Amino acid sequence: MRLKELLPNFLIVHQEVPDNPIAFKSSDKREDDNKKVTVPELIKAKVPELTDGATGILYGLLVNGHLQTAYGSVRRFDNIDKVQYKRLIMKYPHGGEGTVDFVVKDKSTNKRRKVEKEYMPRNQPIFDGNLKRRYSYYSPDDPKLKSDDAKPMLIILHGLTGGSRESYVRAIVHEITTKYDFEACVFNARGCCYSAITTPLLYNGGWTNDIRYCVNDLRKRFPNRKFYMMGFSLGASIMTNYLGEESDRTKIECAISVSNPFDLYNSAYFINSTPMGSRFYSPALGHNLLRMVRNHLSVLEENPNFKAIIEQNLKKIRTVRQFDNLLTGPMFGYKNAEEYYKNASSYKRIPGIRTPFIALHAQDDPIVGGDLPINQIKSNPYTLLLETSIGGHVGWFKDRSGRRWYTEPLCRLLKAFHDEITVKGLKPDLENVELPSPNCEPIATTFPSK
């Protein structure tokens, strides 16, 4: 054993791989049948940092999962990974509005704004201060919102009450658009990232109707692009539920889940089972949820049921579980938080996934815990789990500046998948694998497919 392996910031990667992972091969029968590739093989060839037994060094002052997690909460890292966004307003046919932020590479955007009259949607807030330098709105008829190009596009789903401005999101979109020639956009959940709700409805970890509409809308706008997806924390939960529901109807080439609370019920228990969790994490997340409610109070109170609950309980809520018990659960037709957690937990949808799926998780995650759906992942040839010994919850900081260990390897993995599998037209070889039944427990809030 080397001395550095004894350091508390020494990282080790462990893979949980299905016994017979899905292989991709050419559909051309003239091709050599031995020229197959699996995701673990692709990682070994192109992304050695993610192979089983790979090691790394994280920031020396952040010696445990608590410090790694807290560091991302107390600092915004606005001086790195600077990204320019243009926002599309989506009007959901099932009611309300959502926002999608596209990464804009044109550095002359701010100069053009001074000449052009900037579009301002009727129901959304005006960007001011620092936001105005980084955000602007697309007009609905902007020609850049449609393209026949065949570029790969990454769709990102953020964590609880987050959005495109979060440092963990900017790290990925900046890396993949500047170094790997991907297009990228961030799907903002209702009421998040300086967006306004127009109906008395927010979102939850099993609410897949909005992301489904978003992906379908993007497919119409960009018919030739190959879509990739990455979800963080609660966004990873929504993404996993969505992919499991879509199953073999998937429009996503490959997906990466980061710090996913696969079992919402267990995660809710775990976060309150430690002194740090009960005194810091849960109240901090609860505070963020309450702030979101207060930002949209007038619209939420249009529903008389919510109005009564808000007036009677808003000042009493301190934790995420209390919030979900009083607001999230009833808002989506659940009796309470427990019923919501048990129905919307994304591990239940893993058997239905038919998209190459990689989950990244740190064993010292103080919010999700270490109880992971290893059996479900190993039973589905499409899925793979990467566990690191340290890293916290959406942390993995390498240094003081805010650089993250996973950013470059995950982007390189998506690029490698695109170049070596998608572009070459390789298809999953289903002859020699046994797939789990896709008939998963239905999510109570998902609209029936047409």
C-alpha cells in the first residue's frame, strides 16, 4: 500500500457491472461479429479514470463527504465555467410554463442586444443585475430554435430547487460545449432558476410529464440531433423515472445519473438520521423549498386547498420531509410524503430502462446514503454503477477553485459513446442477454400515453 492511499482525500472507483452487459454491434451482417463493444469496455479504452480500481486525489481540505457537500453549497464559483444562456419558454399542453436554457457559444450576444430589441415573455421575470450578462430570452419564432444539423446535444436536469446557474451544471455544459463540440441545454423544473410558474403546480422526483414534453418538443426542433441526458440529485431521479417509463421508446442515446436518491423514502430517513443531516442539510433544503414557495405564493394560492395549507403551516415547516408531507404530496394527489416517496422512487423504474445508463455515486454521500439499488442495476444489461469511496453529494471537488473530478471523464465518456457507438450506427445486441420485465410499478402522476 502506498502512502497516498492512506490519505482521507484518496479516491477509489468501484464498478458494479451486470453479468452480461449489453453489447453494441453493427447491423451490417458483413461486419465482423466479434467487433462488439460494451460500455465497460468503452470506459476501459477511453476513460480510464472510471475503470474499476481507478484512483484519484480530491481537494485535501475537504476530507469527508460532509465537507465536499457543504463546499458546493457555500460557494457559487462564478469565476469559472462562465456560460451564456438563451431561454426558451415552453407552454405545457397539460398547463403551466417551463423553461429550457440553451448554451450560446456566440460571444457577440451582449453586443447585439444593444442593437436589437430584446424579446420579453409576458409571464416571466426580467433578467437584471448579474443575470442580464448571462441570460436572455429566445423569441418563439427565433430561427436558431430549429436546425437540421446532426450535432450531439446534452440535456441536463438539475437538483432540488437548482437550475442552469448551478456550478455543477455549468461545469458540465462548459466542458462539453467547448471541448467536445456538443450542443447543450438545461431543463429547469417549474419555478426554478428565476422562472415563474403560471399555474399552482411545482414538481417532484417522479414528475416526468414536463421532461417528456420537453424531449418531444426538442426532437421536433432538432430532428437529426442525437440526444444525451445527465441528471443531478433529484433531477437524476426524474431522469431515471422518465427513462424507465419510456423503456424501448427512448429518444436518448446514453444517460448519466449523478448522486441519485434512488430510494426517496430511505434518503428522507437517512438525511435526518445524522446530526449534520438533521441540523444542516434537511433544514437548508427545506429553506430553499420555502423560498421557492414564497417566490410563487400568489399563484400557488389560486388553489384554495394550497392556500389553507400555506397559511396554516408555512412558518412551521423546517425540513424537506415536512414540506413534502404538507405540500408536495397533497399537491400531486398523494396522501402524504411517505406515499409520494414510495411511489416515485426511481429504483422501481430501473428494470424498464432500455437506454445505456451510468450511475455515479459516492459512498460517503451524506444526503442519499449508501443504500443503492445494486441488484436492480446488475439485473439490467443496460445499466452500470460507478461508486467512488469519497466525493459527497454532487461534490468531488479537486481543488479550491471549484474544479470537479468527474467533469472531464463524464464528458469524455459521452463523446466516446457518440463517436464509437452512435455515429458508427452500432445497435444493441439483444440475442444473448436476458432483459428484466419493463412492466414497472406505474408512477401515479404520469399521464397515460396516447
